[in-house]
Amino acid sequence: MKIKQMRVAVSAFSLGVLMAARTVCAAGPLGTPVQAGTIKGAFGLTDATFAPYLKTVLERRAGWIAKSEAAKPKLVKRDLAPVRLVRMERDAGAFQGWRAVEAAKGDACLDRRLHAGETMVLDFGEHLVGRLSFRLGERGRPMDAPCRLKFTFGEVPAEIAVPPDPAKTGLCASWYPEEVFTFDFAPMDYALPRRYAFRYVKVEVVACPHDVPVFERVTATAESSADERQLVPWTPPNATAAKIDRVALNTLRDCMQTMLEDGPKRDRRLWLGDLRLEALADYQTYRNFDVVKRSMYLLAGTAKDSGVVGTDAYEQPFPKQGNCHILDYTALYPTVVLEYLEASGDRATAEDLWPLCVKQLDHVLETVDADGLLHTTLPWWYFIDHANLARQVPEQGALIFGLKGMWRLAQALGREKEVAYIPGMVEKMSTAARAKLWDAQRGLFVAEDNRTPSYLGQAWMVLAGVPSPEDARRCLETVLADPKADRPRTPYGYHYLVESLYVAGLRARADALLLSYWGQMVEKGADTFWEAFVPGDDFASPYGCHQINSACHAWSCAPSYFLRNPKYHALSK
């Protein structure tokens, strides 16, 4: 898909569209939820049903922030020196048309007199998240004027080779990792004040005293709360699986900071959807339960006065909720708590967050009418993926999936009586989906007002257990064979597509897709997995410009979950 097409697709959904009320007259995520006309009202739920849970949420919020701080993990740091100097060369066969070619060994940047107008590109040999420091020395005579340097940090070669064009993206140009600093004295040690995500650093000498300053040391200090010493031992079934797993681990490691970030380059935020996929991969790899606990509590402690949990949150300068409310992310919060409980055994945290989990039902179920059918008409962001697809089908599936996760959480905590309505709601919504959204003639699910099927519509319905096993296989195989079907555009969507294939018993299809998608990124030189990847279009971007994409993104670490999880044992046959 071309950039222009993707910009149109994403702009239609990332601004919280479809806001005109239709079947369900309700408030949306920022208002006071209503019950009449919704599935909640059909099951006899009232404001009084959820009022005690809201009261508890408001009473506990400050404590949740304190617990988040107490769970804050320590960062593991390691120093790296440049392994080589490189130049970027055009190569039509390389990712985004550029490749890095060795120009000199890494130590060639040391004791090299700097000249105005000179440029050098340092390659640290791997993707890292951290800080750059160096010692600026002098040779021959004192440095009698300041030295001004420009630094450009790149995750992939094209970010170094091609100057960014801020006019091409709707995101703020300050995300481009470019800095100009003036250094007054030498010899002296310097450390750049910000953290960066990078493999390559371009250093341009803007101005300096002729033939005086030199680099005596250049160091990148990588930071992560993932400890390689805690990595769960695993024997890969083959070399390809080992390569894919290592790149997935790098991705998870570099996003695992003092919270689970979405992307260490951009947005450097906690997103609920990314959190779930990072946590699933973490339970099979580093088992860093503290960072998951901290992230869950950050979202909980920044819940709105209405009780709705944030789908994104900021850590600095103090915890605060973002301005996004994604329906499918919110519906997954109880499932995140459930999976944390199952992996860690930490029942106290799950009990503590139970009231917040119940309150989310009050909000997300506003979108479901009394007959059990979801409508994308309230002012939520209906995300699913950065793709141009009808949202009704996958959102219906995601909410059913979330309800089932909530029921399993209730069973684990012995609280079934408090949410005894959930099994009936699941049945009602599943029945409505089969009656209103299933196209029996074509053998797949389609929206009421858009008959174009989507990969993720089928995937979420299968994950929610809506179709029979036979129909689950049929809808997935049918949509995969349809060249006009709407496809995912990011590894986030592909995660759920691959998982649905495993769940439906289509193991060979799932393995092949994992190989053709994540394996293709490895073949293109990825040392971490990218935020957006559309096979056949290296320049695809949800934001209009590929250079603002994140080349290390949390929702892309799925392969380690599938490869190491005994439930799947991906690529083992």
C-alpha cells in the first residue's frame, strides 16, 4: 500500500471518528455510561451495579501510582564502542533503498582531527536504546573556540542517508532524532542529555577550530530492564527460528525500560495494546514481572474520574493519562491482568485491580445494543490495526474475547457471582455475530454496512470462539484467498492473525505466515522488528513518512511468544 493510501486509511480512524450516534444512545469513554438500550440494560444492569466499583477505583488510584513506583525495575546498562565507520550507499535491493558499507574500523574515529564540514557515520553494530557520551580532546594547541557538532541518530540506514521532510507527516517534527550541540572546552568528557534509539550516529562538524579537537573516546551506553542473565533457556528447532527469536528478543529488550514502552524512538509511551503483547512475550523469555506490574498500575492509577482506564500513559515528569481511548485496547485490560496472574501467581495484584476490571465493562459494553450487536458509532477510537478496514466485525470479536478473559479472571479469583451476567452476554453477542455478520454464502464475517471482508475480522472472531471449528477454518482460508480482502498493515495485526491460524488448527498456514512476515524483515536486515511493515512496500507508514516510523516497536515482538510457548512451538515442524 502506498504512503498516500495509508495516510488516508489511518486519518479516517486515528482521530476518533465515527462519532455520530446511531443505534445506541450512550456517552462514550469520557462520559457517564448509560445502561438503557445497551446489552447491559438487557441483562438488568443499572448504574448501581457499577457504582461501588467506581468508588473503589477512585479511592485506590493514588495507591496504585505508589505501587507502580514501588515496582519500577532497575535498568541494566552496558557500554558499546563503535564497531566501524560506514557510508550509506544506494542499493535498490536493500530495505528502503540504502545499505551501510564499511569505510573504516570503529577506532578510526578516535584521534582524528575534526574539520568544519566533515561528516562521519558511526555504526555500533546492533540496535540499542541509551545515551551517547564522548571525550573531546585537543591536539597541537588549545581549543580557542567552541566546537559545534550535529548528531543524527538512525535505527536503519535510510534514516541517516535521507534528510527527513517534516511536511510529509502529521506527527511533530521534533520526533526526528537530530541535535546540534556546542562544546566550549577540551579536554573534557561530555554526555548528550537525551536518550535515543539507534544503531547509527551521523556526526557532522558544523564549526570548530581548525585541526584542534579530536574524539578521544566515544561510548554508547545501552539501557534496558531486561536482564539477559534471566533469559529462559530454549533450544531453537532450527537456525531460522533462532534468528527470528533473537530479533524479537532485541525488540522486547529495547522496549523494556522502566515501563513497557511502545517504541523507544517514538512514542516512548505506555500503550495498553502493546503492553499485552510485550507481557506475553516476556512471560516466555525474561519473566520480568515487575515491569509488567508497574505498567498495569500506571494505567490503573491514571484512570479518569469516570473510571475508564487509559489506553496510553506517560511516565515522566509524573504519571498521567494520554488523550486516546481505544475500544479494543480497553476491552483487553482484564485479560492483561488475568495473564499476569497466570504467569506470576501474584493474586494480590489481581485482586487489587479487580474493581477497575469490572468498571471497564460498564464503558466498553455501551457500544453493544440490546440484541448483542456492536456499533462503531460512539466517540471511541476503533483501532484494531493501522489499516483501512470495517471495524464492526473485529471489534465485536475483540469484545467477546475480552469478556471471556474477564470471566476467566473472575473464576481465578472466585468472584463469578459478581459478574454472573458475562456468560449470557458472551452467548448473546456470539449469536448476534453469527446471525448478523456471518455471510453463509461466502463463508466469512462481514460488517453490516461494508461487505468487504478483512483478515482481522475473521481473526478476532476465531480468537473469540464465535464460529464453529469448521467455520473458523473456512473463514480464515477464504479470506486469505481473497485478493480484495483488507489486510493488516502492522505486526500488531499480524500477531492476532497468526494466533488465530494456530487456534483454528491451521498450523502450516500460521508457520508460513510467521516466516513470510517476520522472516522477511530479518532477510531485509532488521536487528529489531519494525512498527509498520507491508510486504512489497518498504516505505509504508501510518504517518505519511517512513523516517518517522519506529524501527523497534513493542507490538512486533510476537515471534518469541509463538516460538517458545509450548502451546504453539512455532516453526518446529
